[in-house]
Amino acid sequence: MIGQLLAAIDAAGVATGLGAQQFRFVVSLLSCYPFGMIHRMLPTSKGNEVKHLFAVVIGMSQAYLCFEFDMWHFVVSTLVTYLIMAVFPKRCGWIAFVYNMAHLTWGCV
């Protein structure tokens, strides 16, 4: 089902004259407005868990739309940085900086 949806989006992108990836990015950017309005209307009376879950699901969906499985590079980087902050709270800035710079350097090589 997801493959069919992506194929339809790619076909619409080719029909508009944009490339498939460029059209996916435009669709992702323009879909932020309605999703933002929905996010604003979500209840906060019992905490922000619903809003956080909505933001994570929509964010991961948009990341998949734009990057497909290449999104795992920044998902893993974010999770490792969060883990560093949780395990080393006093020195998390330097450790996270060194890790992320090493990760970016390794990605460019």
C-alpha cells in the first residue's frame, strides 16, 4: 500500500515536470500546514503525550516520504545523542559534539 502511494506521488511529480524526489519534498513541506493545525487542536489537559506521539508519527512519516530508508541515519544519530545525554548528563555536551562530528565526518568520507 505504501509502495502504491509513493508510486502515485512519483507519477504526479513527473507529470508536473518536477522530479519524483523534488515533488515528494514539496508535498512534505506543504503538508506541514494542515498537520500543524491538527497538532494545535490536540488536547493537552492530561499532558502532552498525545501531541508528542502525533509529532513523532508525522515526522517519521514525512522523513520516510522524503528519504525512504535513508532516514535511519539521522534517527540513529538522534537516539544515540539522546542516550549520551541520559547517561552522561554532566559531560553530555562534549561527548555528543564529538560523536556527532565523527558521525558527520564518517558520512562524508
